[in-house]
Amino acid sequence: DAGVIQSPRHEVTEMGQEVTLRCKPISGHNSLFWYRQTMMRGLELLIYFNNNVPIDDSGMPEDRFSAKMPNASFSTLKIQPSEPRDSAVYFCASSFEKRIDTQYFGPGTRLTVL
Amino acid sequence: AQTVTQSQPEMSVQEAETVTLSCTYDTSENNYYLFWYKQPPSRQMILVIRQEAYKQQNATENRFSVNFQKAAKSFSLKISDSQLGDTAMYFCAFMKGGSNYKLTFGKGTLLTVNP
């Protein structure tokens, strides 16, 4: 079975540019989570969706960040405009309704903003 | 708010030996879940083991087991017969029961298994 798929795996961009990170959850999973990992703050939840609806976006740092889930098999996390402090590894995770407490992580996207 | 503390930033162990990683948490909740995730150099986050707070029996997955002390709010991970492939960052995580599925992670412990 394919796991959670994220693209790109690496992204290098310049300050001020728009960045879009993509995630495909495991087929049949109906909850999706976006996390950010930095040395300073560790792993922190940005937002999560249930049945394509955003449930908790309290972790989204500011208005420059937005996330969408147009259908059950695709989600995006967009940063516009990007800043050097956004450099981090961004993980997407998904879970199945009957075991929603168990999240399966994608390989992550390493974002570098110059 | 829940907090998770891993007091050992780094640990090392010889291959085939046993090592225990510590984790404490702070919560006022009675219903919750605890997890250990492994992050090898590949960066992939891999679920190692999970524990429901209402279960008194400690969870076990092959060479991995936990010592869950609810009153002390302690959740340590024991790795038996350590293997080189166990070298990784290990994160302890907490999830409140109910309808909020947010994972709160500790800062992690870097475990190195030496040949």
C-alpha cells in the first residue's frame, strides 16, 4: 500500500516567493494533518482536516499560511509570501476514522527560504 | 495545555543491549493516548508504539515496550536487543482523547546504537 505522499521532497526558494506544498493521504483515510518541524520549536501541528473540512487551524502561524483540502485525496499548504523563518521540514499525516488516534506520516518536505 | 518532556537529548547503547528512553507529560485529562515515534536519518516519522491511558497493561511491540506510570505521568520506552537500525531520533507524543486529535510532541532523544 502506498503511504502518505508529499511533494516536493525539497524546495529552495527566495524570500517573498509563494510556496505550495502538496500531500496525498493514504487512500481511505479521512483525517489529514500538517505539521512543521524546526530545531527551535520541534514538531508542531499547524492544521488538521476531517472529511476535507478544517477542524483546528490554531497552529497556523499567521495569515501568510493557508491550507486547503479540495477532495479526500489531496491537500495543499501554501505560504505567501515566504520568509527565511519559514525554513523547516513540513510533514503531512493522515489517519483512518476508526483509528483516528493513529497518524501515519509522509516523508516530509524540506523547505529552505533564502 | 499539555506538555511533553524528554529529559535526555542524546543517548547511546551497544548493539544487543537494552536501553530505556524517558518521557514525562503534564495533563489534567483522564482520557488520552501516548505514543513513541521514531525518526531515522531518512526523516520519515514512524510510529513505534501506542498506549491508551485507560489500559493498565503496558503496550509491547516486538523488541519495544513501554513502562506507563499514569499517576507519575511517566511513559518510558524500552528497546531490547538494540540493533544498528534503531539509531534515530525518538519522539514521545501525547494526544487528548475525544474529538481533538492534535499530537503534542516532546523535543526528542537522539539514540545511537554502536556496533
